[in-house]
Amino acid sequence: MSRNEEFKELRPLLFSIAHRILGSQAAADDAVHEAWLRYEAALTLPVPGKAFLSGEVTRISAGLLRSARVQRDTSAGPRPFEPLMSGAGQDPDQPVEPAQSLSAVAVLLLERLPPLERAVFVLREVFGCDLSQIASALGCSEAACDQLAATVSRAGDGGGRALRWPGLIVGAEHVARVLAAMTPALVRIGVTMQPQQVHHGPGAVFRDRHGTVLSALAFDFLDGQIQTIRWVSRPRAPRGPAAHAPGAI
């Protein structure tokens, strides 16, 4: 298969990655085109081409987003996604996006949101909390919480295509940025993150201000760094004093 044929086959996937990061069809097209130019200019054929192109389009899109963030006033709040035109960049036969690209999208989505909206997003999309649980964690009414959730949806929804949180975050840099973005936002609303054994390995458990277990994550280490974090289904919190006692999940 020639480079041109492989690029045409992968283009819908590359556009999807770029659009999830940038939220703009025009910007996503620019990122995909730049990735093609780099692929075409490579002296030797990158193998596999899919890994090379998905990695390049992720890096290009992240760079474009950082440049745009510098130029705009971030105090205006989260930037809404530009809706996709019907069928644009979508191919049901395309394989799932690479884990590294999904991790990059997750990082950028978290960093796009203001702290309070970020906490709501984590509670809802990552921890799987319902509206009443989020309201209890925030210490506000369900009506106010619903308004915050709507703001988060507008910031993280591409034309009705919700940006699903991946089950794991891959890469030491992505892990560090996710934890740096997520943890202060949760601490601000009284959520604690406690080191604890999860699935017979290192991990952490999140509890709300009332001590109720919200979620847990497991760590995979490589060369002394957290290389992967894996989200564990929200564990059932025990009742009574045992709910506050440390132990393995």
C-alpha cells in the first residue's frame, strides 16, 4: 500500500482525533494536512503508518490548541465545540482511536474547563456519579448542579457526539497532566485522594466530603514513574465506621 493510499484510508480517523482536540472542522483539516506533509516528507516509510500519523496529528493539534489558548482570554470560560457537519470525518468501519491519542484528548478536555466545571466533569463522566451525588459532593442544590453540568456538556460535546472518558490514561506525561488538572479541582470541593491498594497493586481511592467512596484508580509503574492509570468501577462503600477505614479495594 502506498503512502497516499494509507493516508486516505486513515484520514477519517485522523480527522476525528484532531476534531476532538480542537473542536473546529477547519482547524482539524489543517492539522490533518500538516500530518500528511510530515508523513510525505519522511525519508523512510514510518512503520506502522497509523501509529506515526495518529501521533503526529495529536501533537500538531495540541500545539495549535496551546497557541490558540495564548491568544484568547481564558476568563471567558470554556470554548464550545464547533458542531460536525453530517457525516464529516466519520467512518463506522474505522478502528478505535489509539490509546495515546485518547489520553491526549482527555488531558486537553480537562485543561479546557475551569476548576469547578472540571470537578463536575470528573464526578459525572469519570466517576459515574448521578446528579444527586454530584450536588452532595459540591454542597449545592441539584438545580445549580444541573446548570453546571449543562455548561460542561456544551464545552465537551462535538455536535451531539459526547467525548467519552477513556478507561485508562497512557503515558507518563499524560498521567501527570491529568492528575495535575483533576486533583486540585476535586480538593477544592472537599474530595480527598488517598493512596491505597487497588486490585492488589498501588492505587488511590477518592472520597467526598462525607467520606463516601466515589471511585478508585490503579497505577502501573515503569522506571519509577506512573505510566498508566486505570479507572476502576465505582466501588460500593461500606456503611458505618468501616467506610472510613483504609483497606484494599
